[in-house]
Amino acid sequence: MKGIIDLFYLSASILSADFANLADQIHKAEDAGVDWIHIDVMDGHFVPNITMGPFIVETCRRITSLPLDVHLMIEKPENHIQSFINAGANWVSIHIEGNSNVHRTLQVIQSLGAKAGIVLNPGTPAQAVEAILPFTDLVLVMTVNPGFSGQSFIPQMLGKISTIKNMIEKTNLRAILQVDGGINPQNISVVAQAGANCFVAATAIFKHPQGIAEGVISLRTELQKKMRLSPQIQENG
Ligand code: DX5
Ligand code: ZN
């Protein structure tokens, strides 16, 4: 049976995982109760780092049956959608910045059977997503500058999260509001309070000093406290 805590999704970003033991690390996160596996794809152009491609997505697909949440930080993502979905991506998110026809790319993702997300960098205003919102399955608000794990959460993004949450309530209730960057047990409640319901975390899970399970439990515990404080949820729960 689903509990109130299932209203939130935790997506574990393998960017901070130990790749020498990738299967073990993913299994530990899965056993501790993460909902999705987040895969950060970087090309050294859109962001200054180079990371993973479809080959790693296909590897993750063989390791876990959890949904694979692929975050494309690459130029011309439209050229690579088919490869990532063939490799096993369930969610594919593209940045709004520098992409000339995001509507078309979202349509292609959906037509190939995956869920489509749109991502906003910290410098991109909430209003930039308004026109595309009815066509997306997920909005990802970056709470750090994309490129690296281990950066600090930018608190000024909370207002943007609330603004987009209001837009979602008006135009597309099925869209998930995801946040990515610097999420930890100290800030996850306030981010949830602002309206996010899907939380990406790399460092807080894979670099937790007491291990991966403790990292997941710490985040879940803070979310649970937040839900217990919510009168609306108590009434319905
Ligand atoms: C940053 C990536 C994030 C990153 C998050 O460009 O999109 O997914 O892995 O790492 P933490 O949780 O350490 O900020
Ligand atoms: Zn990411």
C-alpha cells in the first residue's frame, strides 16, 4: 500500500557513485528505497564537464529495473534521443537554453515511448517554461549551475520553484516538478514546501559518510517530517 511518503520521488544521481562498483552502488540505493536512477549526460560543450553516454544508460538498464531518469546537458540533444531511449531511458530531460525547437524534441521523446522533461538553468526565469508546460511530463529546476556534483544549493531558486508549481497547478497537473543540485537533509523540506515533488541527489546519497542507505534514509526522514506537518495531507491521509 502506498503511504503519504510516496507522493515524493527520490532520484539518485550516479554522478557521485563509485564507478568501480556501479552495480553494487545502484543496488544499495535501490534497496534503501530510491525511486529513480538519475544519469547526468555531459558533452564538454553545453557544460564544462564530460561524463556518460548511452553505453552507461544501457549498463544501468542491466543493473536495475528502476526508472532511468536521463538528464541531457549536451548541445543538439535532438540528435541523440533515439540512442538514449534505445539504451533504456524512461525519462529524458532536455535544457531549454540554446535549443531552438524544444517542442519538437519533447514530442520526439514522447513518440518513442519515454517521458519528456524540460530543464531550466539557475539564470533562466520561470516564465521561460510557460509556453512549453502543457507539453511536458516534468520540469526540472536546476538549483546549482549544471556540470558537477558536490556544489551548494542556490537558495534564490526557491521562488522560481514556487512560481513554476503555481503554473503547473493551473495548466498541467500531471507534470512532475523536479529539483537537482545541492539537495541534502538540511534543505529538502524547504524545497518540498516550495512545491517540488522529485528530488535528485548525488553527494547526499553516494557520498554520505555512513553509507548509501543512510544517505537515502536521511533524505526520506526529512521529507516524512515535512509531510507530517502538512495539515492537508493529515486530513487526507
Ligand atoms: C549537476 C547534475 C546533478 C548532480 C547533483 O550538473 O545535473 O544531477 O549530479 O549532484 P549533487 O546532488 O551533489 O549536487
Ligand atoms: Zn542532473
